[in-house]
Amino acid sequence: MTELLTLDRISVDIPLDGGFLKPKTILQAVNDVSLTVSKGETLALVGESGSGKTTLGYVVAGLRKQTAGTVTFGSSQRNADGSPPVQVIFQDPFSALDPRMIVGEIVAEPLRLKGVSAKERLARAAEVLGQVGLPPEAAGRYPHQFSGGQRQRIAIARALIAEPEMIVAGEPLSALDVSIQSQVLNLLDDIKQQHGISYLFISHDLGVVRHLADRVAVLYLGRLMEVASRDDLFATPSHPYTQALLAAVPRIGKGRRKKEQILRGEMPSPLAPPSGCVFHTRCPRAQAICRETRPQLLPAPGRPTQLSACHFKD
Amino acid sequence: MQHAEQLVAGARTVASATSPSPLLDVRDLTVTFPGAAGPVQIVRGLNYSIARGETLGIVGESGCGKTMTSLALLGLVSGGGKVDGTIDFNGSNLVSFSQRQWQQLRGRDIAMIFQEPMTAMNPVMPVGRQIGEVLIKHQKLSRRQAEKRAVELLASVGIPSPARRAQDYPHQLSGGMRQRAMIAMALACRPRLLIADEPTTALDVTIQAQILDLMLTLQDEAKMSIQFISHNLAVVSEVAHSIMVMYAGKAVEYAPSDDLFANPLHPYTQGLIATLPDPDKQVKRLYVIPGRVTSGITVGCRFASRCPRADEGCRRTEPEFVEVAPGHHVACHKVGS
Ligand SMILES: Nc1ncnc2c1ncn2[C@@H]1O[C@H](COP(=O)(O)OP(=O)(O)OP(=O)(O)O)[C@@H](O)[C@H]1O
Ligand SMILES: Nc1ncnc2c1ncn2[C@@H]1O[C@H](COP(=O)(O)OP(=O)(O)OP(=O)(O)O)[C@@H](O)[C@H]1O
Ligand code: SF4
Ligand code: SF4
Ligand SMILES: [Mg+2]
Ligand SMILES: [Mg+2]
């Protein structure tokens, strides 16, 4: 299969100014990540806050430059500014939509950059607003006149109008109502069916990911812990971190979870990542070797396409 | 401890519906605001109670009145809002309290934690000192004693190196640690009732699980009652003994947790359950509750415009809130007693 996107050993180092009299330090936001996404496929990036999901998404969208590794698009299409055929839907539609612009202008912005005429821009804006389930009149109103779910739709319409081959999408804010979240997930699914768009879908909640993803990549401290097809990952999660993420999803009717199922502690500072396996400070299965030797991303036993970076993987 | 074991098996169970007197008993609670076109009832006639040591979950979409209900319990309804009904807390009716009485009650007998602790904490005061202030105010501790106790409290909510963390300002803590500090502050005076308003919504699912567990552990130790608010039924199901589902300012279903999940009766409750993505099951399409909350409707069932079972009768008369099985209350014409 030809891949739409190939990430080969991507690292992103962010230099931090240590402040007065302190030396500059380097924060490794993404570390040696290799992934592929084929046409029409949805790859979910999952991990806790600070695991590097957004940074990697920015690299894919051309909004941030990697420090090492290569990004290859198996497509000759390019945006107006020469950037790859990728659009981004930010996690927070409240801050991402310019409050002084009417929705029609916001949505048509990518076309204005391309030099499309005002008349055609309006027509296309009305069309994509229709595709995301908003009435044509929506084009003449301001963002604050819409509910949270409708603002999510506006952000999706703006991404769609550029006819991208890939959309980098933050999960619909979980702070939004659950019914809005399910509407937005369904809409993303519809667009995928109709346009054959690929998604890089970013989330910390495996429950939300299950519905949309074809494959899942689990990140921790900027490193890949596990990469697998959705079905393998949910049926037989291999990596202890994946298992912990899955156990953390709230479920109806299960009552209080057992103490031993709760992942302890928080992600350590990326400025001082643990030695060996970066997860060892929180891993219930850690042994001496985990503190010394970094595990390679290798197939889980008997499952050649399910990759897991753990000395004691399932 | 026996308590904790029961919970692992399934939803939390209500100890006894007939226990002597609940800690909190709310009758006909109504909050009214002046509006351009006359008074608007934001909360309409709530009836519920919370027993000692138990948790009530309140669930519903944005704007249904969850926070307003909590503010009413704390005497914090502002902006010209008027609270009617009775709020019986440990034998006194809070609705008739003076400002002075409220001030003594808040933080001592009833404490509240919020979704975003940054808004509730003082950004320019170290967290240890903030917790200390509460103790100085209500427990008349000296500053020395108070700050020492604050460090103990930070340790009790699982904050590593608490003495050092006590010196940190709120923005220097991670989201999860800030929420822990907020809990430490709320529990400083061992309140009988803790109101938790979306306490985990802004957190990762892993940290959410930690915070929920922390709240339950502290509840077991202190036997306090909790009013837990969330828009997510799955989160509520992990902590609540009983659950009240609200829609447009009213309770539409109120039942012990087991009953609610085994036998959800109101179409809105059924929709809220169906709409959650299930991590254990692959579905073709997620259920969506059609439409959205319509404001300004004053007749009939408020949910009628979104209800798959609505008929003319529903749009004409508002259903009564009735007890259809022991402890299980529903407001729907299609659910008989
Ligand atoms: N511009 C920046 N300056 C300094 N540090 C940064 C910057 N951007 C990202 N980082 C750091 O890089 C790491 C990865 O951040 P990133 O935003 O990619 O994580 P994430 O997985 O998207 O988290 P979240 O779930 O909170 O959005 C974090 O430690 C973050 O603090
Ligand atoms: N000061 C006020 N004056 C008039 N109406 C108000 C005032 N404050 C809140 N409201 C309205 O009261 C209703 C209930 O608000 P409340 O904050 O209790 O909702 P909520 O259920 O907590 O929602 P969310 O999930 O978004 O926090 C909303 O429709 C809101 O617009
Ligand atoms: S390598 Fe060791 S510490 Fe890392 S995930 Fe596997 S068992 Fe845990
Ligand atoms: S009363 Fe009618 S409209 Fe209201 S919830 Fe019941 S069936 Fe639906
Ligand atoms: Mg991010
Ligand atoms: Mg609220």
C-alpha cells in the first residue's frame, strides 16, 4: 500500500531558556518516532498531557520543524503556501475562531490565501457549512452566536474547504457535553467516508478513540510505547501503559475501580526523562532491567503487526 | 472498609432509604433570576436528600442548573438571583441564613471544589499558605500551626514532597496536583458535605481516576457526604450512591445508582447513557440526542422537542415528578407508577 504520510525517526527538541544565570536546557518533546498513515486511514495518537501528541501533530501539519528525521507525503498536492495537504482542527474552538470575523470569512480563509475570488469563496463556504450540518445563514453570523458544538463544526468546515488529504484533529473537548462530543465524532466519521480523508486524531481517552481510529499509536514522554490496529490494541493491549490507559476510561456500571488498576504518579518531567524504559517509574511490572535498558519497539508475541516497546510485553 | 468492597462489585449501594435523618434535605428548591421578559426560573423545584457518608451525583448538559444548585447550598447565588424552598442541612434551614451565618458555614461545614482550581485559588499566594488561611479563619490556629497542618493535609491528598510543594504558587503545580491541593483546602476543616463541581473534567483520564479514588478514600475515612456534579454519567457512576439527572432546571430522574443503570426510565437518561462511547464495544455509529436544549419554553415537557417518544400531550402538560418504584423518581408521561 502506498502511504500518504511517512514519519521516519522524528525527534523534536525544544530549547528552553533556563532563566537568569541558568544554562539553556533541551526538552525532548518527541523522541525517535516512526509512523505511517495510509490514504483514508485514521491514526489515533494517544497519551497523557505532555506526551508529545500536539507537537507531533504540528510537525505533520508543517507548523513546527522537527530537529531530526524526515516527513514524507506520498502526494504531490500542496496548499496555497506550498505546505503539505494537511489541515488542523484545534482542540479548543473557542480560542481558535477569530471573534471579529463572520463565520463565512473564517471558513473561507484558506481559499483567500489561495487567491480565490470573493464570490466563489462565499459559495464554497456555504457548501462546506452545509456538509457539517449548519444552515447557510450561519455564514453571516459571528462565532459567539454559536454553541460549543456548532463552533466545533465551524472549525471542521474551515479545515474541509481547503480539500486536504489529511486532517490533524484534537479530540472534541471533553468539557463539551457528551451529546456534542458524539455528534462531532460522527461528523468526522461521515467526512472520512465521503471524502476519503486521513486523520491524525489526538486524544488522551482511549474510549473516544475506539470509535474513530483504524490504528492507534500510544505515546509517553515523546516516545512510542505501542502501535497497533484498533482491534488488536483493544482486544489484547500489549504494553503496560496502554493497559493502564484503557483501565482509566470511565465506564458505566462498573462502580469503583480497584486500587491496583489505577496508574500511580504523574508523567515525570521531560527535562529529566527516566533512564532505560521511560515508563519504569510508574510501571507496575518494572524490573531491574527496565531501569537500565531501553526496550525496542518490537512485535508482541504472535502478533507481527502489533508493536510494543516493553521488556515484558503481553 | 466493607463499604469499599461492596463498591468494587458494582455501582455503589444506598445504605438505607429509611436511615434516621439525612445530612441534607432539599425541598422545592427554586432559583429565580430577573430577566428582560420577567423572572426566569433557572432551578425549578428540586427535591433530594443526601445521607451521611453518601454521594449524590448530579448529571445533565451544560446550562441545566447544576452549578446554580450548588451555589444555592452555599449562599453564593449572586446577580439578583433569589432562592426559594428549604435547604435542611443538619437540622437548620439554610435558606433563612444571614450572610454572617453563611460565612461561618462555608469552608467549615460545607466546602466546594471546582473544575478549574486556578479560578478558585489565589494565584499570588503559596498553596500551603492558602490552606493555612482557612484553618486560621475557622479553627483559630496560629499561623505556625496552620502551615504545619497544611503540609500534613497536602501529604494526605498524595502530593509528593508536601513541605516543598506548600511553598509553590498554584501555577507551578500540574493540573492533577492543583486539584489535589484544592481538595486538601476543601477538606481542611473536615466538612460534613463536600460539593465537587466537575472536579476532573479538565484532567487526563489517568489523573481523573486518581482523583476519584482519592475522594472516595477520604470519604470513607471522614464519613463525609458528597454532592458530585458532572456532565458525564460514566464518571458519576464510579462515585455516586444515587443520581439525579437534570434537564432545563428540573430533575427528570432520581434514583439509587444501581436502579438508574439497571433500569433507566426517562428518555433523556436513556439518551445520556447511549451517547457515551463505549471503550469495550465497537459500534458503527454513536447515538446522538437530537437537537439541543431549547430555552424559553414554558409549557409541557421541556424535553419534548428532543424526545423520540413525545406526543401532543407531552407538549401540552408538564409531567409530574413521581416515585415509580421505591426511591426511583421520574418525570415523564410515558413512565407509569
Ligand atoms: N513551545 C514550547 N515551549 C516549551 N515546551 C513545550 C512547547 N511545546 C511543547 N512543549 C513541551 O513538550 C512536551 C510535549 O507537549 P505537547 O503539547 O506535544 O503534549 P500533548 O501530548 O499534546 O499534551 P496535551 O494533552 O496537554 O495537549 C510537553 O512537556 C510540553 O510542555
Ligand atoms: N447570573 C445569572 N443570571 C441569569 N442567568 C444565569 C446566571 N448565571 C447562570 N445563569 C443561567 O443559569 C443556567 C444554569 O447555569 P449553571 O451554571 O447552573 O449550569 P450548569 O448545569 O452548571 O452548566 P455547565 O455544565 O455548563 O457548568 C444557565 O442557563 C445560565 O445561563
Ligand atoms: S519495559 Fe519494564 S518498565 Fe517499561 S513498560 Fe515494560 S515492564 Fe514496564
Ligand atoms: S413526557 Fe413525553 S416528551 Fe417528556 S420525556 Fe416523557 S415521553 Fe418524552
Ligand atoms: Mg496537546
Ligand atoms: Mg456548571
